[in-house]
Amino acid sequence: MYSERRFSLFMACQKNHVEIVKLLLKNKADVNKCTTEASPLCFACQTNQVEIVNMLLEYKADKVDGPSTWVSPVVFIPKKNSEIRLCIDMRRPNEAVVREWYPIPTVEKMLQDLNQSRVYSKLDIKLAFREIELSQKSRDITAFITHQGLCRYKHLMFGISCTPEMYNKIIHQVLEGLPGVNSINDDIIVHGKSDEEHNPK
């Protein structure tokens, strides 16, 4: 038996009394910081860029008012539906990010834990990375430049080299001590040998 639902990491932290702290990214002091100018943008993409940046400022990012020690370029990738996707080139900032190398769950490991279970539920973590807020000190390294000025992310984002491991570390802290509960990527699998074993979880 299988079912699927949406899941809020923030609500789970509150329910399990897990302290929610702002994530601090550790940086190497000996890596030279870099800045760049805005990449050339074709005329046809300008309208889409304005819409994308405005959406980011509404939910994920804020404007940089003063000077920034890190400024990464952006690349706009055309999508099949004629829209464009904003991608930030984080290669230089990633040289300064100190990774923890926290283990990331694999499908093989999860299948071992699911052995003999017959009832399953999959919880899709709502918004995933966007629920993990970055500390003020960690936001500068995410700064990027567009034709509308400098912006920076407020939450954990794709492109930072340590994002998957830090995300999984927080998920494991939330789920620690819960038998029959596994996580992989942005999904949580709840399983049991019967409805009686599965449902209380």
C-alpha cells in the first residue's frame, strides 16, 4: 500500500521541538573574493529577466544596498516553453566554501531499511531548500548581479557546493530517533510491515 503527501520541514521542527537556527556557511579565508559585471542580455530576454528577478525578491532574495565582496554572474538558459531559467555561476564562491562532507543517503541504503515493509507513505518536502534560512554572514557569498542591480539569497540555494549535505544533515536531525522513517533527496519515506505499525508514525 502506498500514499503520497506534502510535508513542511518548518512545521516538523516545531512539532518535534527541534531548534531552528540560521545556517552558517564556513568560508576559507585564503581564497580571493571575486566580483564581476552583468552578463550581456539579449533584448528578447529582458522582460523575462525582470519577472524572474522580481519573483526572487518576493520569495527568495533581497537587494544588496551596499558594496559586496562577492558578486557572481548569472546565465539565462532558455526553457522548452519559451521561458528562461536564471542560473548563478557559483564556481568561484564554491572554492571558498568549507564542506562538511556529511553523508547523503543512497537508494541502496534506503532499500535495505525498507526490507520486509509492506505499507509505505511518501512525504514530499514542501519548498525544500527554501525553508532553510541563511545567516546574515553567509548571504554575501550568494550575491549575484543582474541588470536590475545586486541581489543575494536569503535561503539555502542550488549551486552552493555544500547544499545537499547541509540539507541532509538538517533533515536527519529532524527525523533522528524515529523508527521506520527514512529520507532521500526531498522525500521522506514512512514504512511499516502493517497498517498498525505504519499509521501511528
